Amino acid sequence: MVRDEKSSEVRGKAACPLDAVIILGHGSRVPDAGKDMEKVAERLREKYGYPLVEICFMSRLGPHFPEIFEKCVKLGATRVLVVPYFLHSGIHLLLDIPEMLKEEARKFPGVSVQMGRSFGFDELLVDLLRARIEETRGVSDVRELVLPPKEKYPVPEGQCEFVPMPPDEAAKYRT
């Protein structure tokens, strides 16, 4: 397998089965919001030698899972390992993502699709959060932040910016 230096394309035929790794994020209406995921994918290629690592998003700006999954299959992937780039186990991890993966997997019956765990709890996150706490001590007060205009990132018609739920309604769902 030869990786093209400027892209995530893998050229040539695999002598053995090829695993593709797809890092699946939520998505955003902010262009380039996934740049950090791209850096993670690149580091996985460089540091651990995974030949085919792609990123995608389940909503908003793409690329989206169906197109990236198909791309991986066309590049020779026989198994696709999907790792959700999510922190909490909400409805997306419980239903939305598995349903989407199952739907797309039906289109390529010869390709195994496996969904990994999200970040959830991991001791490494404790260490990362400690690092963020310490670096936060040196930043300015929020009153000094200059924010971009909201008009720069419009909410698509018929959608909400946030999905509010009053505390009494949320209490019905807590176990």
C-alpha cells in the first residue's frame, strides 16, 4: 500500500484484508470545525501506521458517513472500524449512529462494519482535563472575548441552535 502524501487516498491493491478506520464526529455548521479530528487521523497514520484513516460527520457540513464509507470500500477496505468521536452516551450513540451504520452496511454485504466505543470515561481524559484546567489559569476573563457575529454561522431553517429541556421534563428521563 502506498499513501499519497497530499491526501488520504490509498493506492494499490492490498495483499491482505484492509481495515479502514473512520472517525465519526457530530458535525457543525462552522467550517473547519473538524480540523482537530483531521489532525488526530493524520497522527494515527503517522504514529501507528494505519494505512486508511478517514474522518466524517453525521450531520451538518460534511463529509458524511455514507460517502466516506463508500470511499473506503472502493479503496479496498474489507473491514471498517467506526470510532465515534463523542464524549457522552446520548441518543446519537444509542440509536442514530448504529441505525446509520446498519443502513449503509446493507449496501456492501461483503464488508464488515464494527462500531467502537466513544470516549466516555477513560483515565486519560482525567489527565487531559487536568492539563486543560492548568492552562485555563493563564487565559483572559470571558468578558474580554471578542466573538464572531452569529450571522456568520446561520442555523438552517426549521432547526434549533440548542435543544432546550426544562429541568422538570429532564427529570422524567433520569434513572
